[in-house]
Amino acid sequence: MNKHILQVAKFEIVRQLKKPAFWAATLLIPLFIGVVYFVSFISAASVDTDVHFDEETKIAITDDAGILSPGAPYVINGDKEYGIEMVKNGEADLYFYIPADFAENRKAEFYHISEGLEIFNTDSGILKLILSQDATTRVSELDAIALTGEYEVVDNKLTKDGADSNALGKAVIPFAIGIVFFMFIALCGNRFLLTVVEEKENRISEMILTSISSKHLIVGKIIAMLTLGAIQIAALVIPVLLLVFAKRDDAMVASILAMVEIDPVSIALSVLLFIASAVLYAGVCTFVGSLVSTARDASSFIGPAIIIMVFPLYFMQMFMTEPNLIVQLFTYFPLSAPVALMLRNGFGTISVPEFCIGIGVVVLFAVIAIRLAVKTFQKNAINFSIVKPKFLRKR
């Protein structure tokens, strides 16, 4: 790589890394995620939602519906008023009343001495626990399993050829890479625009171009911005991965990790597509920045490009089935190709050759966008008063 390109890239990276605003923007989201997780963890730890009671808990039940087995514990002979008096006198901590029309209304009543505002009181679930335990004693083991639903139904998906299919597991990593791409756009979009426009507004480009070519300047800036974007993405992704690793024993996290299927070819192509898409987006933003004279104009021009890039999301349902003409157009149109390819790869509706062709289209137009950015910046670097950008030299 040319030494001038490396010098520009190094200068831009060091200049941005020295800015407190860069680190504030980079660490703000991970810090917010950490605070939210910490607060939720403390809240969950302080609230006991499990239904439990010990031998010292005095329970009384009036079973007018006759749902409990004869001789079941906690059942009293008294009526509802008698049970309430037991609670008032301290003879019972918890009193449950099962009315005679329980089968029709499916409502029972619960009485206890309140200790203030009890938002998370779970003692009412004790009656459900007692009734379920009593019911299981009257049925066979298989009936108990069927009634309680304490069993797992394993989903075995097959392809048309009869082979095992794990479409959801295969889609996790491609879609995760797609989410990272959108994070990249959100974090780095304005930076690609402003890095060129600011120098034109401040008339710094006049002095820079006297010692370095526009090609070396633009390419160096793009490399620097991509590197800074990678740092910001790493600051977001690494904490998430560490959190997943820390919670790997959690039932939900463990089930997701067990479902994920590692397809080396798909992952490699997804990473390659992400890199090519990032370079394409950087090239388009830099090209727009080289056309205009102010940051305000750049923002208005880049808007339609971003809309076209995310437009395939509005037709997501089409990408779930066999591709039609619209899907094919999105797949091979340069600006929409990154998102379209990510969707088709995630849904498994694209073959490896098609995926490679799509990546080739993205790479080709990324190179074209960068070359256009170099040419237009060279011709418009000192164009401050003329609104209309110069594309061709005057003859």
C-alpha cells in the first residue's frame, strides 16, 4: 500500500481516537446496555417469584367444590366465614376458598393479612400447587405428564430431499452479521460524509492537495473511517458476546446456542459480503461528500441512497420464498444488493454461485464509487461558491 495512503489513514485514525466525543459515542451504547442489564439483574434478584411454602406456614382450605381428595391436608370443615376468622385470629396464615361453582367459573378466593403494598405476592399460587399435586396422585404417571405438560416436543425439520433441515439455526449468524451492518451504517454514516465536506468548508483541501494526490487522500480517509467503524462495532459486539458467554447456562440462551448451526461457507461469504458492503457504503458516502460544498447538502443527498439500500426490508416476505423478478432486481442492483443478499442468505433462498455473483456486483460498484469519489473530489475540492458540482473539465 502506498505510504501516502497509510499516512492519511494513520493521521485520521489518531485524530479521531484523541477526540473524547468519539469514545463517548463508542462506549455510550455498551454502557447503556450494561446499566440496563445490571438494573434488571438487581430487580430480578430482589423479587422472588417462585411459589414455595414451608411446614411452619399455616394453611386452611374450604373445598365446597369437592375437588381435593378425601383426607387431603389443609382442608377444614368450616365455611368461608369460619376460614376468614381463622386468618383474623392468627390460626391460619393463608386461607383459600374453593366455591361450589369452581368448575364453571374457575375462580377461587385467597385471604391473608396484608403487610402493605404487595405487588409481587405469589402466595396465591400455592393453591394451584396443592391442587396439581393432589390431582397427580389420582392418575397414572403418563396421565400426569400429559396433564402437566412437563414434556418436550422436538421439532425435526426435513428438506424436500428428506435430509435434516435447520433453517432457523442456519439463519442466526447471517442475520447477526446483517444487524452488525446496520449498526455500522448508523454509527459511521455521518462520519464518511463529514470527513470530506468539513475539509472543503474549512478550505483545508486546498493546502492538502498541494502535497498529496486526491486518490491517496480519499482512499486513506476511507481506510481510516472503516478502521474506526470496526473499533466501534467491536465495542458493541464484544460485550454482547461476553454476556452470552456468561449466561450460557441459562435455559433460553442454551437453547439458542444449541440451535445455531455453523456453516463455514455461508459464514465466510457473509463476512465477505459485510466487508464489501461496508466499502460500498463508504464509497457512496465519500462520493456524495465530494460532490457538495456543505454538510447540509450532503445529508440531503445521502438520504435517498440509504432508503434504496434498506428498501428490500419492505419486501421481506418475498425473500422467504423462491425468488421472483423483484427479488432478483434487488439482489443485483448495487445499492440494494447488500441487504437483499443478507436476507436471501439468512432465509436460505440463494445458492452459493448466486451469492458469489452478488458479492462480485457489490465489490465492482464499491470500486466504481471510490473511483468516482476520487475524480469528483479532485475537480470540486476548491468549489465553495458554485452549487452545481463539476463532473467534467471545461474545454
